[in-house]
Amino acid sequence: MSSEGVKEDCLGWAARDPSGLLSPHKFSRRTVGSNDVSIRITHCGVCYTDVAWTRNEHGDSKYPLWHEIVGIVKEVGSSVRRFKVGDHVGLGTYVNSCRECEYCNDGQENNCEKGSVFTFDGIDADGTVTKGGYSGYIVVHERYCFRIPENYSLALAAPLLCAGITVYTPMMRHKMNQPGKSLGVIGLGGPGHMAVKFGKAFRLKVTVFSTSISKEEEALNLLGADHFVVSSDQEQMKAMAKSLNFIINTASGVHPFDPYMSLLKTGGILALVGFPSEVKFSPGSLNIGMKTVSGSITGGTKDIQEMLDFCAAQQVYPKIELIPIDYANEALERLIKRDVKYWFVIDIENSLK
């Protein structure tokens, strides 16, 4: 289905070159197919992925481009059964997959054997480049939309579809929801603060690890962690030896893994969701004590809907800074400096003009 000749009726902000500078951009969305949902976007999260792709850090960005989306259904295709006009819905980091492989059939579309189609910088069903959520509306197959409970703020739901699901998926896969168990969280950015919140909702004993003593106050008093450890303090680290059942590692800077592996109990699990340029640890850190290191990125449709329902039921809310669309460039610069607590969310419906 070609988009040629379709009216450019969607307004957004987009980057057009590796400078990463965002500015207003008009374009067309594909027409609504029989299984599609058209969503009027109310809010869109901002994460470091937006920095990386707008500035072509991986060398393959397809311009123009811009990312987790929530809004209200404004139109549905003739075969759509799960949603109706007016429903509150969300859209995560992918908008399509093969729908045929064993992973898609198991609700793990993020692990699709043929590769899931990203919400931006991917190739959509009509052959056009996907353009993300810094815009007025989006059209997507209903399979990749998620119902947001009516009692949950749309602005607060946006970070769940990226930072939230990034940590929720490995926590559920590795059964990090057992009350009384101990969880370590490395890094206190967007995903890290959600790991703390989920840990407390699961009634775990949560310890935050950071190189910055300045984060102790927020970790303990704002987010409710039980303990705080300055990871560069060898004495503090030694005192935690063999004390943790689980560790969620959200750090993307290069850092040693052996000191953290020594904190795990026998059979302990470290789940890596950050992207350091290299990962190094000695075989003994893994083999002695039957420890596990696991990687994870985002989650399947089954996990995402489960997470949204859990957050609404348990009143798990991310900490956000709500911004207008014309502040997006400043927000990306602040992300680079790690100057946000803990997630920027663009107020699309009140600022995109």
C-alpha cells in the first residue's frame, strides 16, 4: 500500500541530519487498514535512544525521524475488535513483526525471528519509514497497541512502555517478584528508578548502587529503597558480599562486573539491560556459586499489557518531567548530561501546534 499522493496532515517534530536538531515537520501517515488503529497522540516519552538515532550514532539512521507513545483512539479499522474510539492506548518500541514465528506466537514479538519493526527508523507495512511519536497521531496494527487502564494517567503511562518494560520483563522472567528476596539495582536513571519501584511493589529488599553519593537521598527517601551503596567504596561493597538474590544492571558506561558478581548469593542472577561498550568478568565469578548473567531488551505484547495492568492495580508511578514539544532539543541535551529525574514526557496534546 503506497502513501504517495496522501495528504501530509500529520504535524510532528523531526531530526533531518546527524546534528540531531529537531524542528517542525509535516508528513503523511498510512491510511487506516482493516486491522489498524489510528491514535491521537497525547504524550510521548523521551529516552536516550532518541539521542542515539537522531545523531546517527549507529551510522544507519533513516531521516527524518524521532519514539513510547500514548493517546486516545480516534479511528479503528473494520476488523478491529480489541479497541474502540475513545479508548486510552499505548504503543511501545515496535509496531510490527512477522506474526508467524514461535516468539510472535508466544507473545514475545520483541524477539521475532525476522526482526520486529521499530516504532521509528523501521520500514512500515506500506514500505515507508516509521516516524515515531513526536507527532499528532499514528496508525498501527491493533496487535501492537495496549490498553491503558482508565485510572492511570496517560502522561505517567508513557515511560512504562520503554523504561518500565525494559526492567519488568527480566524481573518477571527470572522470578524477581518473590517477597522477601533481595534485589540490587545498578544505576538510578529512568530504567533504574523503575526497577526500584517494581522491587518495592514486589516487596523485595532493594539496594541501589551508584558511583554518586548525591543520589543516596533520592534513592532512600524519594524512591523508597532499603539501602544505598557507593559502588566505588570497596568497604561498602565488601559488606554486601553474597547478600543479593538478583541484580538489575541498567548502567551503560563501562564498569567492572566482578565486584557485582561477588554480591550475588549462590544461584543469583544478574540481568543486564544497559549497553556498556564491553562486558568483562572472570569465569570464576560466574561458575563459582552457579550464577547467571542474562541480557534483556524491552518486552513482548503479553508482558507489556500485564505490566500496565500491574502498575494501575499497585499504583506504581514513574517520576517524570512534563515538557512542551518545543523543549525537545533542550531535553535531549539534558539527557546526555543525565540531568533528568527520571523521564522526560512531551505533552503533545497541549503543545504541538
